[in-house]
Amino acid sequence: ETGVTQTPRHLVMGMTNKKSLKCEQHLGHNAMYWYKQSAKKPLELMFVYNFKEQTENNSVPSRFSPECPNSSHLFLHLHTLQPEDSALYLCASSQVRDYGYTFGSGTRLTVV
Amino acid sequence: AQTVTQSQPEMSVQEAETVTLSCTYDTSESDYYLFWYKQPPSRQMILVIRQEAYKQQNATENRFSVNFQKAAKSFSLKISDSQLGDAAMYFCAYRLGAGETSGSRLTFGEGTQLTVNP
């Protein structure tokens, strides 16, 4: 356990479903991130939150909707996904001006 | 934009031997950090080693060391006395200096899958 917890660990959803991924950290970090990891591709940064404010949206489709209610929790709301959205979704946290990232173990998402 | 390239999709090494993983990057910045992360089958990304660009001395962490060539924009990872537990996907990553408010993003390479043979 690294201090960053992601749930669920695995998720299978249909293209018309709505689901949410959850990330939680109690490391006192004030920045949180969502990354997408697809096979044979580099990790793709999706969203960055600094002090609960979204500071980066890396051209992510609107079917992915992030939410950061406080510095310890980060959600990724999913709706009307496509099969190509199947991937490992990783959450990470850090201090805003610190190079140390701590990653969770990810949610393996399969869209059918 | 900063890019990170790992030209070796797969590498293998015999247990107890030494292996070097390659990484190159492209940036116009002078203040940045470089990292090697390890991702075993458990999927958790684990920091192996980091290097500050302003430091000339190569970073070392036990059996892991880097060869940082700033002018060549090269950042290779050497694993000595390889162990079975070293088998994993290894990612090279870059981020701007921590003094930048927008410097928190990590840019990753494509990864190198390391196999350790007994």
C-alpha cells in the first residue's frame, strides 16, 4: 500500500453505463492526477488538480468528467464510453512543487 | 513540448548480471528532473531513481544507477546484480523544475519490459 488507494481495482462496463473511479490519498499532498495507460503507448496525462482546482485538461473527451471535492479525493466519472477507452487508469498525488509522485495501483477498465 | 523516448521495447538479462536501459528526451528547459519508474505486474508505479538536471553527479540507489548525459539528452538506467524481482516494465519520465507552478506534470516514455532469466 503506497498511500494512494484506487477503487475499484477492476471494472467492466457497457457503453451506455455510468460509473465512477475513486482515488484517495492521506499523504497530505495537494496535487492529484489522472493518467491513462493503454497497451503499447506511453502514459497519457488526463487531468491535473492543484489545491482542488483543475489546472490541466489534456484534451480529454467530455465522456470523462473529473471531480476533486477536496485535496484527498479525486473521482473520474465515466459515461457513454467507447471500447477504445478500455485501459488502466492510474491516479497519482504529489505536493504541487515537489517532484515526488505517489501512484495508486490503478483501475483496469474494460468497456464492452 | 517535452518528449521522452525509450527505444528498447523489451530487454532481458541473466540473474546476477548487469543490464542498461536507454532513454532520451527532448527539452529546451534547463531546470528539470528525470526519473525511472518500475511497474511490476501488481501495476503500481514505483519510483526507482531520480536525477536533478542541475546536478552533474549521476544518481545512485543501491544496485540502480544512472548515466546522465545532459548535452546529449540521454538518461540511461543501469541495474547491477539483477534479481528476479527486478522483472517489470520500466518507464523513463521527465518533469519541469519544481519551482514552476505548471511543472507538476510527468511525461513518460513508452516503457521497456525487462525480463530476468534465472
